[in-house]
Amino acid sequence: MQPRGFLIVPLLAIALLPIAAAAQDRPDCEALQRRLGNSPQVIGNTAEVRYHAQELSRLNADIRDLRIEMRRAGCGAGSIVSFGGPDDICSDMQAELGAMEADRQDITMRRDEARSLVRPSADPSGVLAALQRNGCDVTEISALPKAAEPEQSGNAAIEPYSGITNLRTLAPAQPSEPAKSAELKPEPPPERPYDRNQKVRSVGPQFFPEENDIDLANPASPGPQPMQ
């Protein structure tokens, strides 16, 4: 009996080793999961981006106005400029245009820098590899409670997998039979009696000649009027 007791103790120790290791690795798994769960957010200086956008809009308007003035002054690509004369204004406009375009490029670069994202300091793939080495459960990270969906109020009904919202109200209740009988249409007035033998007075344009010797069958023509 004594040798059997000595064998049970090592077996129990070997069986308890994974449990102790799992209990020891549990804080490490939680720390790694917290590191992986703290995903970087998109951070940008919104006020600075808005300021640069306003400056670009104003500068583009000034460049457009300057180019219009250059076309009016005849400062095109093929214009001849005589330095020291009245046409020297074209060179000044060209220099001003170059300075404006350089400022626009500088503002564009600063705007792009303000839009840059904050990158994470650690690579997520390294954290995932550490989780797998320690035997941690990676699915626990995605098992987060979802936000409760807002309840639909009123008569608006949204069909599943559809972006169309039905805003039509429900149909009114059908009126009862007494209400329908009260809303009957009035009868049409009776038709006037018609007699075929009675002469009907015609209304319309008619020609009544003042002279009796006018022949209506033969229109008037130069010369004597023929008689029928």
C-alpha cells in the first residue's frame, strides 16, 4: 500500500500543473487583450484643417482673379513684354502669381499634415502572436456587448436590409353602414322633355340682307349683278 501512495502524489502534482499555469497566465492574457482592445482612434486637428481649407479657398479665388487680370492685360504665354515700359506690369503679375501658387502648395502640405492619423505604437500582429503563444482565447476580445438598437416610434416602419423608410400613416378605419348611408350623393336633376315636332330655335351667326334684290347664290362681282 505504501508504494501506491507515493505514486499518487506525483500524479496529482502533474495534473495540477496546467491549472496553476492557466491561473498564472490569466493576468497576462487579460493584459494582452487590453493592449489589443485599445485600438488607435483617428485623431486630427479639425480646427486647423478647417482653417487651412478656408485659406486655400481664399487663395484660389485670388489666383483666379489675378489670371483674369493677366488675360485682360494681354499677358498670355505668347505676349511680348518690353522691360522698363508700360508692359512691364506683366512680369509683376507673373511674379505675384508664382508667389501665390507657392503659398497654396505650402498650405496644402500643412493641411495634409493636420489630417494625418495617430498610428499605434505596437503592432497588433505581435500582440496576437503573444496571445496565441500563451494559449489565450482571442475570441473574448470580440465578445463585447452590442449597443441596444433604438425602438421605432410612431408609424414609421423600416424593412430589414433596406434603406427605405415607410412614413405612410395607417389607413383610417372604415365607416359604419349608417355613416355610409348618410353620405349618399344627391340625385341628378331630371332631364327636360323633348318634342321632335317642335321647332328648335337656332342660335349663331346669320346673314340678313337689307336689300331684296341681292342674290345670295351668286356673290358680288364687278359689273352688273346677274339675277337668278
